[in-house]
Amino acid sequence: MYTRILGFAAVAVCLAMPASAAIALGDAAGSYAISPANSSIRFSIGKVGGGGLDGAFGRFKGSIRIDNSDVARSQVNFTIFPESVGTGQGRIDAFLRSDAVFDAANSPEIQFRSTSVTRTSDTTALVSGRLTARGKTFPEKFTAELGDLKAGTIKFHVTGKVLRSRYGMDVGTPIYSNIVDFDMTLTGKRG
């Protein structure tokens, strides 16, 4: 009996609390500079038999511009500096920076420039654009979800998959997957 009363009380309290409204992309209109201190660009590459490789980039910059009147005209641009790659294993980090993978000495930047933004819900969008790495450029797509907007700061969770072989980074395949999974948190400050 007490369990039933306590259970009903918990439901009543939950119903009485105001539900927080979702933040809509339209509310976020404006230009933002990505803040590396409050953002992360992480990646993972699977391996046959399990495990794989997880890492992140420590240096990057970029901007987000959300056009409220026409979300399709919004823009996302970012640059990653591959010499900042980190996996927590110095030997692997040096290998990733080498000419076998990123060739950071000769290709010091990886760039993404959006070509279109398609709203998929009130808080999500598909961002299509051109990714350039090691002098090769291909179209790529990322999914962005608006996570937070307050006091001139915006936060997106961004995910996507990239085929590394297209950029001349196919060392280790097929033992290591050709697919790189990106998981990013991009925080921008209105500017």
C-alpha cells in the first residue's frame, strides 16, 4: 500500500513540474566562433576482433552561422590541425602525424566547409560540405543536434562517418576499419 501511495506521489510531482521547452534552431540565429576550450573533436576507428583506436584533436578553430530566415543558407566551417592528434599513446600519435596517415608536416590543416544545411527537426540538421585532407577534397555529411543555447553560447553535438581511404589514409586496412566515426561537441560564442 505504501509503495502504491509513494509511486502515485512521485508521478504527481513529475506532472506538476514544468517541462523545459526544446531549443529550436530558429532561436539560435546568429554567428558564433567555435571555442576550442569548451569543445571536442573525437574519433574512433574499429579493428577486426574488437578494440580499435580512439583519439581526439587538441587544436581546431571554426565558425557557425545560423540563418533564421533560411536555415539552408546557414554555414559551418572548421579547421583541424592534425599535429594536435592525441590517443594517449606517443608512438601511435607520432605515426598518425607521419606521412603514412595525416602527413601533418606537408598538410598542416584538415578543412570542412559546408555547402548546405538541411533542417531535419526543430533541433537537428544535416550539414553537407566539402572535407579537404592531404590535398584531397570530397563531399561529406554530418548530423548536428542543438544541445544548449544560453547567454550568447551555443552547443552542438555533431556526428558523422568518413572513409579515410579517399584521403590517402588507408594504412592498416582491412585490419583497421576504413570508416572513421567522428563524435564532436562544438561550443560557439556569439560574435
